[in-house]
Amino acid sequence: MTPVNPRWVLPLRGRWRRTLLWASLLLLLAVAQGLLVLLTVSYEASRAQDQAEAMALEAGAEVKRQVTRVMQDLQPLTSPAISGPEWELRAQQLLQGRRELLRLETRSLQGVIERVSDTLFGPPPFAWFKRSDGGPEIDTACAVARRTAAPAFTRSYYVPFEGGTGVEVMDLCVPLQSAGQLAGFLVSTWSLSQLLEAALGAVSSGRHELSFVESDGSRLARAGVPRGVGVYVAERIVDLPGRSLLLRLDSAAGRPSLIPNLAVALVLGLSLALTVLVLLLARDARRRAQAEAALAEALAFRKAMEDSLSTGLRARDLAGRITYVNPAFCAMVGFSAEELLGSSRPPYWPAEQVQVYAQRQALRLAPDAAQEAVTGRMGPAGREGFETLFMRRNGERFPVMIYEAPLVDGGGKHTGWMSAVLDVTEQRRVEDLSRQQQERLQASARLATVGEMASLLSHELNQPLAAIASYASACLNLAEQPEHAQPPGHAGAPGMLQEALQRIAEQAERAGRVIRSVHDFVRRRDQQREVVGCAQLLEAVLPLVRLQARKSGARIDVELPDPVPHVRCDRTMVEQVLLNLARNGIQAMETDTPLPCRVLRIMVLQRHPRWVEFGIIDAGIGMAPEVAARLFTPFFSTRPEGMGLGLSLCRTVVEQHGGALDFDSPAPGGSAQAGCPGTRFRFTLPAA
């Protein structure tokens, strides 16, 4: 057998002793709490029963008082001096003031009904249940009243109504005296439920049910909104003239709960608090250690996350001093964290921008700006960030995008600013490359346009060149012809030679204008915004447009307002948009549009002070819905020789100017009956 180590026995005994003490204490607390709860529940139950007994006694007394008052109100109707109409008037007044009464009637000594008055607060009690059915009870009560010369009640009976409802009633027979002799009876019908309602309103607070019951417990009538639960019940005998009723009061309150009042709740709460307190203290130390471990883990995780970010993070206090930078920010600017922390004018500010950046930082750190940031009223620029220029350690300038947010501590106090810094050097390089590619694409589109117009240019240049050749031949002939061979009265060779040379100069200038318009259109590449008149834009492209129009047999109508508006735009790009849209309109009329209808309208309107609208309207056959859906898709074209870039480039150019390009097919005002609904392209440019 293995021996027991004494060093283990003593701690084990101490642990059992402490466990026994704690168990005894908890047992005593449980016994004390149980006895307290039982005594309190018993006390609350006896108090509730005593209250029910008192309420029943008061309700019985109130019923007797109500009966006495009603009997007193019936006395004026027993006077023999009251005539028939006056009796009916007083009876109706009494029935209106006393809802306990359902019917008043006078009877002769033989029991014959002479006068009747029914209540107006419900159906007549004996409209469906004939009055003769209750005759024996009334005869018995009236016999008692005749013998005792005092009012007497009948036994209660049930009067059914049409529709399945009904009411429990009693009749009171009052003897009528005339000259000291019995002259008849006054019979009144009483509603037991209304009598209970009158008594309940005077003694109950809406927490009890009153009812008249038989000796066997069957209920005759009840009153009260809640139903009694049968726990606290009290009964009283109500003695009425000639009859007694058993009044029952049933409380709506059930048996008391285990914690019936505040004192017991406090004692139980304190006992439970003492029991739980030790457990909470033990748990507190363990949870504190767990919280410290979780905090250390969270700090390590946050540091690892910040160190892995490619976005630079920078924190500043309210004085503008840098309080935190992450490794990504240090790698971005080329300075270490020790060189940056605590500086209010950091070394990554370009030397030529130090004063400007200092003023901007002062505005950002102003109290008003800080308050707006904390309360959420910072403007869009503060929320969307701003772009600026930083300098690396080697002196290189590079663009950055900064997003700032206020630093708020746990108490809601603004303590500084947190900035997220993004190096956008690569993004700007990609944007420049994309812009250069766009420019090359636009230049290619212009060259493609000129290539398509080469045949038109050759046709247009043939005319002045042929004229130049003819006039040159004429000049040679005139130069070789002798002067005496000329006809009489003729101007002479020098005059004709001068005229021919003038014609040669005119035709050469005409050919030069055509060549220059194409040359300028192809060579202009500088994208700069300038204020240009709309008439100048149209004059630059109209020579090329008219070349296309003469070949197609179309006419050009130009509509300009007075005064002519000016726009701020890139002149070369807008001229390309006008030329592309005009050539598309002319080509749309080449096949299916009758020759008299081939009119291309170019309109300029200023519907808004900030915008000028250009419209190019053709008289073609319009466009199908499937074509309209893909009209601005790059490389989509309805012509076999088309590149599909014209309209896409036009929309890009217009949107770069802040405007919008759209179309309507059919065009407003088009000639649909002639089969020429047309299409209108319109775009807007900012007014100068």
C-alpha cells in the first residue's frame, strides 16, 4: 500500500474545511431566504384575503344603500294624486336616472297592469319574454307587501332577449294607498347586473369582480372588468325587503409571487450579491490577465498590419508636430522615423514651398477647422483628400495624395490629425502615357479623315490647275502672236496677257487655300484651351465640309445667333468634332435622300449663360435601334471602309471639355412624310 505524504494531507484538510464553511454559510443563507419568502408570502396572502373581506362588506353595504335610494326615488310615483301623463313623465325621468330599473308599472288589486313605462337604455325587458310568465312571483311578492304594508322583492329570475342574450332581474312590489285604503301596487323590475355596477363603481378600484350567486354557488349576475381567479373570495348576505341575496367578491389578483415586495427583493439581492461577489473577484484577476494578453496581441497585430501597408500613415498633434509615421511613409520620403518625429516643419517639404505649406498647415490646424472636422461638418475637400508635392531625401519631387481625418480620444476630445499618404507618381505616369496615346489616336483619326478626303481634294484641285494650264497656254500664244495680227479695236496683247496672269494668280490662291486648310487640320496638335468665336470654328472646317457636300450634291446651311457666342475650348479638337459630325451627316444623305432634300444644317444656340450648343442636322433616313444602341462603341461602323473611331473620339473630346454629346433620331422638325426623318447630333461647350 502506498503511503500518504503528510505535506498533501494538510492542504487537503484545509481545502475541505474551507469548502465546509462556505457550504454551511450558503446553506444558512438559503434557509433564511426560504423562511423569509414563506413568511412574506403567507403575510401577503392573509392581507389580500382581509382586503377582499373588507371590500365585500363595503360592497354589500353599498348595494343596500343603492336599493334604499331607488326605493326613495319610487315614493313620488306612489301618490294617488298623480295623473296618467304626469306619472308617465316622472316614470321616464326616473328610468333615465336609474339604470338599475328596467320597467315601472302599476297594477290593480286584482293584478291587472294599468300603466307601463320601459327603460330607454336597451330593449324592453318583456318584448320577447311575456310579462304573464313572471306572474306568480309578482303575486307572491304583492301578497307579502299587502300583508306587511311594506315593499317586498320577488325571487330573481332570468329574462331572455331576442338574439340569445338576457338579464337576471328581480321585481319590487310597493303597495299604493288611497285615503288610507290599499288601492293597487307599483311594480318595478330591477337589473341585478346594473345594481352591481352601481355598487362596484363606488367601492372597487377595478381589481375585483362582484356577483350575486345562489346558495349552491351558481352565478346570477356579475359586474367588473376583470374576471376573478378564485384565490381571494369573500361572501356577504345582503338583506333586502322580503328577500336576501348572497354577494360574492372575487379578487383578480392571484397568489403572491416568491418575491412579493421590495424588502424581500432587497434581502434576496444582497444575499445573492454576497454569494456572487467572491466568484466575481476570482474571475476579475483571470479576466484582467486575459485582457492584458489580448491587448498585447492586438498591439502586435496592429503594428504588423501598419508595417505591411504600402500606404504611408502620418499622425500630427494639434501643434502640427509629427507624432507617428509608419515604415511605408519613411520609405516613401527616404527619412527615418527618428528624423521625422517631433518636427513641425518636416524635411520632406520642398524648399521653395515651405512658406506655402506652413500657411496651409496653420489653416488646417485652426480651432474652427478642427471643430468642423470633429463634428462632421468638414467640407468635401477635407473628406476627399488633396494632392500636393513632397521631396525625397535625394531631392526628387514626387506627387502625393493626402487623406486626413481627425484623431479623437476615448473621451471625445480632438487630439490631432491622422493622414493617409499615397504616392501617385506611377498613376500620373500612366495618365500621361494614356494622354499621349489618346493624342496619337486623335492624330491618326485626323490622318484617316484626310486620307478619305484625298479623292475630293484631287477633284477640287483639278479645276484650278486646269484653269492655270489653260491661262498659261493662252499667255504663251499671246506672247508668240505679232501685234499687227490682232483684230482692230482689241485691247492688245499686253492687256490680255495681264488679265490671263491675274486669272492664273486667282486659281493658284484657290488651290493654296485648299492645301492650307488640310495642312492646318493635320498639323495642329497643341492641346490648349483658348477663347474662340463659334464663327471662327465653323469657318475653319467649312472649306473641307463643302468639298464633301459638292461631291454628294448637298447644300450647307449655317445658322448663327447675333451676337455670335464665344467658347473656351481646344480649337483643333473641336474642329475635328465638327468635321466628323458634318461628314457623317453628308454621307447619311448620299444614297436614299432625294437630291432636293440633301440639306445639312449647322446651328449654334446659347440656351444657357454657361453653355453653348452646336447642332448638326441631316436629312437622311435616320438610324435603326440596334445601330443607335452601339453608335458610340469604339471600332463599330456601318461603312465597310470606316474605322469606327469617329463618334467615340467626338464624345471623348466633348466630355473632356465638360460638355455632353447626344443625338436624336428622327431629328426634331424632320420631313418624315418625304422619307427623310433625319438625325440630329448636338453637343455643348462651356461659354467663354
